[in-house]
Amino acid sequence: MDRDLISKALQEIVLRDGKDLEKAKQYLRMKYRLEADDLVLKRRLEKILQTEKAVA
């Protein structure tokens, strides 16, 4: 299954690069003109982390 833009940004910026959610939010705004709420980003990140734990 392909990941959407938000999931890809969180995976690359927060998990791989170790940046905070604010940097991911800024990246989405600058590159894709997409406004994302902090709560949405936080829940998406938690979901990604849960699925990674389930796989490992």
C-alpha cells in the first residue's frame, strides 16, 4: 500500500532525520501548500510507530 504525503513526511523528517513535528508541518506547508493540524500529525505518527512495533 502506498503511503500518503503526510505519512511520508513524518517517516522521513521525524523518524529518519530526528526532527520535531513542527519541521514536518513546515515541510508540508512549503512543499505541498498543505496545512496540517498538530493533532493530526501526532496521531499519524503514533499510528506509524504502532505498526512498526507490530511488524518488528
